Amino acid sequence: MTPSALSPTFPPHPVLTRVGEVLRPALTLYLDVHRHPEPSGRESRTAALFAERLAAAGCEVTRDVGGHGVVGVLRNGEGPRVYLRAELDALPMEERTGLAYASANGVMHACGHDLHLAAAAGTVDLLSRTADRWQGTLVAVGQPAEETLTGARAVLADGLYERFGRPDVVLAQHAAPLPAGMVAHGTGRGPVAAASAALTVVLHGRGGHAATPHLSVDPVVTAAAVVTRLQTVVARETAPADQLTLTVGTLHAGTAVNVVPDTAELGIGIRAAHDETLDRALAAVERIVRAECAASACPRDPDLTMLSRSPALWCDPDAARTVRAAHTALYGPERVGHWPPSMAAEDFPLFGDAGLEIHSESGIPLVYWMVGVVGPKQWAADAARLPPNHSPRFAPDIRTALPPAITALSAAALARLGGAATSGVPQTGGHT
């Protein structure tokens, strides 16, 4: 495997020319984690593997931070403190990629978290081997439970910044269906990721016999009315220019066709381009649920439980410009694209000012970008029908995706750690 993503027109920082030295251990980690994925909150084996790689690279490693979280600290003299964040968890779904190293346990890395971990481990390994080229402290965080949007809150509430130091910048990247060797940054005209909330709603009826429905209060009928009415939150209560999605992803009720059940439960997911829009949508959901229960004469008020909530992700403009400049100098402008505002959701914003209810460190700049994972043959064959993230057929072309994933993260870190990743890259943004 060679660092094929390095453009011959733009000579890279000397550190990045040594990426070939760290590919084998990074690839070994990737293959192991991909073959043995673990769902949110149960990432103990994955955490152990990541911790072993960080320790082998010379980090001081702490485990069980906010659950199965892993933190590795690599100190190299006085200088900025740069955090790298990667995720440990996978999704509860059957893999259908047909890969020789595919998972067979009903859980799948369908969102690239295995690649993120391998790239973070490779970056730490690379910078550990080239400590004479930079100064400062590198902190690698293996975050649990990103898919449930609960892990960032947990590691921060467990004193991440108090225990491991205040970041000068927090960096993260995410796999995307772009050509391998390409990265994409947000446009700045909207959030990189949407605000999101997930909740469950339990509707209480009065069970009975299907032969005497008039003696019962059927929560299934109420649930059907709620599902239908909720569509008006997007269609009639939200401005067409204001992006919002509302999905009833689960509906559970009943055990037999001749029994009216006592309860019906809905799982609702909401995503919005702006936090204020999400607030309005949540208020509308509660209003509609309670009104439909009243209309059905439900014997009890409904139970609404917020499972998770994450704010919209906005990158720090100055720090993002610095990282984009480093990527442009490394890969060339033709390989650095624009990523439009997305309705995908992340809990990464909580590492910055959006998480001030959890931590007290204001003004921490965040930078987040997309890294391509599609091999050239697949892209040329059918770029319009690539399996998206969360598809059972999603799989990075690891041969071409891993080297640039390491160099992209390393270049971003070097742009802050006492020296630009390439000559002439400005070092703006963040705090010293």
C-alpha cells in the first residue's frame, strides 16, 4: 500500500512522506475492528484494540472514560494541545458487502468508524515517529456511542477537558461517498451537520376484546392519527426554505389480532438545519401527541422521553480555513471540495461551545471534514449508485482510502502543532 493520495504537484510536509511506515499497523487495526464490530455502549473490545495501538505509539492511555471511551496523550514539549476524535461504535445491522473480512455478528461498521479509528491511530503513530518535526500535545479520543448521540456528552461529563487539558482545537473527519484521495469541507453557508433529536412516545389506551371495541380505547388508532398528523409539522408548520425532517422510525403495539392493546409506542427522529427549528418541531410534536390523546379520550397522558439530542455542527471559520489550506497544499485544489449543509447528525458539536452545559471551556474551535472512501473502479463504474453510509453494502475501498485518511488528519494536526503541514500554510484560529 502506498500513499497514493499525495499529489506530485504539491510536495508534502516531510512527516507525511513517511505515512507508509504506519500503514500496516493501521490496516491491521481496521480489518480487526471491521470484522468484529460492537454496537453503541458495548465497545469494550474495540476500545481495547484502539488503546493498544495508542500505547504502542507512546501514548499515556486512559480507558473507560464516559463508558468505553479511550484517551491517549502524546506529549512532545511545549506547544498547542490538539485533540483528534474518532468513534468506537458500529450499527445494529447485517453486513452485505461480501468482503472477506465482513462482519458476521449482526453488527456492522456501515458509517466508517473503523476507518476513523485506523486513521487516528495511524496519525498518532506517524507523529510519534516524527517528534522532531513538531511540538505540543496530541490527544486522541476514541469516543463511544456516537450513533446514539450520547457518547460525546458522556466523555465530556466524565471530565475529559479537566483530566486531559483544554484543547486548542478539536479535529474530526468522516467517511463519505467521494473518491478516495479527496476531502471536502463545509461551505460556511450552513451547518456541516444538522441538529437532531430522538424521542420515544408511549400512548396509553385501555385494552380489551376485539369483539367489544367500544369498551376499549385503542392506542393503535391514536398512534395512526399521530403519525399522520406529525407530517404537517414539516409540510405546514415549517418554512419551505428551513430544512427539517421528521421520521417515525418505529411503531410497536399489540400482541394478537383479537386484542386491543393497552399501549402503543412510537420512536421519532427529528433533524433540522438550525437549533431553533428543532426547538419548534419538538414543541409541535408534543402539542400534537397530547392533542390526539385528548381527542381519543386516552385514560392517561402520554409519556414523551428524549433519548438524545445534538446541536447543529458549525466549524470555527479561522481554524477550518487553516486546515483547508493544509489539505489544498497537500493534495492540490482539485482534490479539496465543498461539502453542502447536510441533514446527517453528529454529537461532535458538544466538544465546542454547544457543550457548555457539560464542560466550562468556551471558545474551543472545532474542525470537521469529509474524507473520500470510494475506489477508482467503483467510482468509474457507477458513481450515481454508490452505497451510502448506513447501507448494508457500504464499504470503504481500504487500499486507496486509508493512506489519505491518515495524511488528511495528520496534515490538519501538523497545521496547529508548532508548524504548518506544508510550507506557506497560515496557522490561524484556535487559542494558545
